[in-house]
Amino acid sequence: MTKLLQRAISEIQKLPETEQDVMASIILDEIADEERWAETFARSQDKLSRMADKVRESNRLRSHD
């Protein structure tokens, strides 16, 4: 664990339990959001690759005109 994360957790531990739960929910939501973004980005790579191939092919055909 990094020192910064240790410091943040140490500060959160000083809060009342309800506020600790709020902070924990924020952290867990952020982690879940990052995971969703990574999955979405990974799925989009094939689509982006196909689009890039079309652009390259279009450019190649134009250069031969």
C-alpha cells in the first residue's frame, strides 16, 4: 500500500462510522467506474481498429486516383 493511501485511510479511520462508510462507498464506486471504463475501452479496440483500416484503405484508394 502506498504511503498516500495509508495516510488517507488513517484519516478516514478518525471519522465517525457513518462517514467512514460514505468514504468507503466513494472509493469502491470509483474503482468500479475504472473497471467499467477499462472494459469499455478494451471492447472498443476492435471497432477502432476496423475504422482505422477503412480510413487507411480510403486514403490508399485516393492516392491512386
